[in-house]
Amino acid sequence: MDKMNSKNKTFIDKLRSSGLRPTNQRVEISKFLFDRKKTFHFTVEELKNSMNSKRSKKISTATFYNTVHALKSAGYLKEFSLENNTSYYDTNITSHHHFFDNGKVIDIKSDKITFQKLPEAPKGKKIKNVEVVIRLENNN
Amino acid sequence: MDKMNSKNKTFIDKLRSSGLRPTNQRVEISKFLFDRKKTFHFTVEELKNSMNSKRSKKISTATFYNTVHALKSAGYLKEFSLENNTSYYDTNITSHHHFFDNGKVIDIKSDKITFQKLPEAPKGKKIKNVEVVIRLENNN
DNA sequence: CACATACTTTAGAATAATTATAAAGTAGGT
DNA sequence: ACCTACTTTATAATTATTCTAAAGTATGTG
Ligand SMILES: [Mn+2]
Ligand SMILES: [Mn+2]
Ligand SMILES: [Zn+2]
Ligand SMILES: [Zn+2]
């Protein structure tokens, strides 16, 4: 287990624990998603274009969808939606909030928003999470 | 201007002020949406099925989409999205919040949630609105 | 009323995002 | 090397939505 190998461990393990064999395509996708400093937001189409534009041998659309879905089901990605019938994914899976600014999505750390009052869940239900979207517009 | 007429006024005026002539189809749609006690949430497909199932002469899909879009642009409907690439519309256009419970959407009155702390908008931007989604799950 | 004209409705085609299918490829284990 | 299960991929299918163009309707004018 050399340096490269242990550095890769995290994103390869995400594949394994999502029930996916770490094939070349999947490893590259997982590396692209998780082997970086900052988390980010993306659509599958954006992911596909970003990765395939740099490659001679393209990864197929189905593999992007399949891999993203598996990673999402395993909890390594969060899905959200804007008002445009496309799924967005977030590599930041911690509970946090967002600014929506004309289709652009910006994270708000969880501790930047606190509540004075929250409703209780209906009978037989409990709160799974609370997420805030702050929609922005230009000044003036 | 008889009783029927003035009772219809509200939803017919919504069409007029959305730039739409009050044709039969549009009046029926607007009546279905707004001439009722409680506000509700719907997809265009649901709206179409609810209305057309009771009718012999069906209203076309395009008319549903066109009418909903015009009413939304004029501010008589709010659009939102769940995690399934379909647009939902809300006849409650006041600022309010939602419980999401397995695809079911329940209103939370604005005054049921208050904030202790909120972030400021980035430079050159201001806050248009703040909306909270509380995701529910079953107890235990 | 008799048209002209502009606005509407509609069926069906087109598009975009996503999912399904099934054939060809690949990776381990023996 | 070989079997077998898992993968990838091209392509078809599906779903939500939008577009198009033709046929229908309303309104104003003489
Ligand atoms: Mn829309
Ligand atoms: Mn999905
Ligand atoms: Zn985020
Ligand atoms: Zn609502």
C-alpha cells in the first residue's frame, strides 16, 4: 500500500461501501467528486461534460448516472432541486443551508442560521432535517 | 353583474391581470385553482388529470401549461421543486414554509418559524426571501 | 350582419433529463 | 486459461415540458 494508494483510499472506499467495484471509470468519477479541497454542487450533465471534455475515451452517460445514484443512495452525495426540473447534487453532505442566486448555489454553514421557534412534527412523525434556502436578488 | 359574476370576479381578474383573456378553458382552470377554501399544491399533470377526468371535452396539455405559467409569472402561483425533476405549484403565494413528508407537502405558516440568526447577503445582493423545508420521517 | 384580424386551442412534434435494455467488455477466483 | 458475475456502453424508452402550425374563436368595424 504505497502513498498513492492510501491517498486514494477515501474515494475508493466510498465506491466500495456504495456497493460498487472500483472500476477505472468509477474511480475517476469518485476522484473528481471527492478528491479536492472544497465541496461543490453539480448536475450529472455538468459532471459528464467536465470530465469527458478532458478525456479521449469518454465515460458513458449511464455510468455517470449509475455512479452518482449509488453514491447518493449510500449517503455520499445529497440531491436537491432548483425550479428547473434538473437534479443537483452536493458533495457537502453535512447539514447546511443555501443561498440561491439566479441558478447559482452557495453554501451557508449550518451555524450561520439558528432558530428561535420551530414547529413540532405532526403525530407519528419526527423531524429528519431542517434546511433553509435564502433566495437573493440584486441590490437596488 | 349578478351574484355568480361577482363571485367569479376574483379568479377571472387573475386571468385578466396575467394578460390572458378569460376563455372558457382558462376560467375553468382558474376557478379550479382559486375558487376554494384552502390553498393547495399540485403538478401540472395532476391538475390536468383532476380536471379532465370530470370532463367530456378535455382541455389540452398545452393550455394547462400555458395558463399555469402565465398565472405563475403574474405572481398568482409559486413554483417549487421536490427531488424528482417535476415542477410543483402552490396556490398559497404568501411567504411560508413546508414540511416534506415522503412526497407529501404540508404548509407551515410563516409565524411558526422565527430566526435567531441569519447570514447577511453577499455584496451587491439582498435577500428576496427565506424559505424553510422541514423533512419528516416516521417515528421510531 | 360580414369580414378582417388578433388571440386561442389543440394535436402532435420536438427537446431535455433520466432510466431501461441488452449486447459486448472486464475482473477475479479457480 | 476459463467461468461467471459484474460493468460499460450505445441505443431505445420514458417523462416532463415546450414548440409548432393549423384550425377555432372572439372582437371590432363598416
Ligand atoms: Mn416551467
Ligand atoms: Mn434521480
Ligand atoms: Zn451545499
Ligand atoms: Zn405551500
